[in-house]
Amino acid sequence: MFTTRLHQTTSQIRKALFATAVALAFVGPAHADSLRPIEAKRIDLGGVSGVAYYTVERDGFHVVTTLAESEAGTPIRVVSILSPGQRVVLSTPAPVSGIEISREGDRVLVHRSNPVSN
């Protein structure tokens, strides 16, 4: 009898942990990381990766993103000036999701986004 109860309790705990893991998997992609000025954030778009950071300037927040296909690849630098409510999306044609960098008030947020289609 003790073994049966222990098995039932263990089974219930496993189901609860599985349900929590599934719920977090759906919540995770919607989570946005807040970025601070001059703080570098790693960007990974599958075969292309790099870093992004921003500086506060009079004409807006200057988001600087540097990406390369590999360490040996030629890097490309993109500077975007964001005003409140604006965003920039970085993506590749690979099935990997893109990265969205957005400005909400005085905050800059970075999160995964769906790839942009033409």
C-alpha cells in the first residue's frame, strides 16, 4: 500500500513538473530582457551572431549591432536610432527566430521574434 501511494505521489509530482515546464516554454519566448546603456547583449541568429548595445544621445537611443557569420567572417555593423515606441528586427532566412530590439519609454528591450517575411 505504501509503495502504491508513493508511486501515485511521484507520478503527480512528475505531471506537475511537466506541466510547469510546458507552461514556461510558452512564456519564455515572450520574455524580454531589459538592456542598459553600453551593456552588450549577445545576439544569436543561427549561423550569424554578434552583440548589440545602445547609447543615449540627444536624437534618440543609438542601438549598435555588430554581426558576423563566424569569427573569420566579415562583420557588419548596423546603427539604428530608436525613439519611444520604435523597434528594429534582425533576422536571417534560416528557420531560426529573429531578434527584436525595441524602445519603450526609457527602456530598451530585447527578445526573440518571428522572422520577418517580405
